[in-house]
Amino acid sequence: MNLESTTKKVEAKATSVDAIDATVKFVMEEGVIFVDGSGDANQVHNENKEADLDVDLNLEVFNQMMDGEMNPMMAVMNNDITLDGDMAVAMKLTALFADE
């Protein structure tokens, strides 16, 4: 998957759950996926803005987590992803990685 198709996948999931009351930026070599849940609904785009939480990872790992093939907590423990910012926001992301 490329950044565009992954962004669409995140948008589909993020807009189907309650707003996360925060902003998250997933930073990858290919670009960023920004989830803005500070309003009434989650909005997803590729603009590189300041966020409450930055998640650095590669696109393959991100898609594995989105598909339920990799546990996000294990990815952190294995150093496949790094988190920078409000860790309470990280706990709110479970809705994005939950099976539908």
C-alpha cells in the first residue's frame, strides 16, 4: 500500500468512531497521516502540522497494525514505532486498530 491508500483506510476507520479529542501525526518516510480529533469528528489529511502525539514508524508496520496483523503495544516494545508527546493520546488510538 502507498501513503494515499493508507490515508483513505485511516480516514474510513477514524470517521466511523468518536473523536479522539486530540491530534496525532503518523510520521513515515513517504509522508505524514494527520488525525485531527479535536472537534466533533475525526478528520484525516496529509498536512504536516504540530500534534499532541507524533508516532514515527514505517508504512509497512502501520498497515500491519491497521490490518490487525501487528499489536501496537508489541510494535512499541520492539522499537518498530516510537512515540513522542502525550502518551494518554496513544491509548485513545485503539479504536483505529480494532477489528471492525
